[in-house]
Amino acid sequence: MIKHLIKYLVFVLLAVTFVSVKAQQYQFKKFSIEEGLSHPFAYTISEDRDGFIWIGTGEGLCRFDGHTFIKSA
């Protein structure tokens, strides 16, 4: 019983350590209307095969190329 508990605790400790190390590799930047986003709320986000980020907002669809936003017609 104690061996199983120790194995379980070691597994949980390793899993938490792995997740925390992976989480530190990402950086997030907040974009708003001032940066060119067409609406303050994004309802969905997707990346296409060309690397463009498509953002579904309350005002329609926006494309982000990593530098600027373009509102779809």
C-alpha cells in the first residue's frame, strides 16, 4: 500500500514539474482596439496553414499576420 502511494506521489510530482516547465516557455501579448483589433472581444481564434491567425470577434473576422490586423470584408 505504501509503495503504491509513493509511486503515485512521485508520478504526480513529476507531472506537475513537467507542466510547470512547459508553461514557462510561452509568452502572451494582449492586443486591443488600439493595436488594430476590430472589437474588444475575441470569440474564437485559429491558425491557418500559412501561419495567419484568424480571430472571430463581435465585429466579424480579423486576420493577424504577426504585425498587423486586417478586417475581412
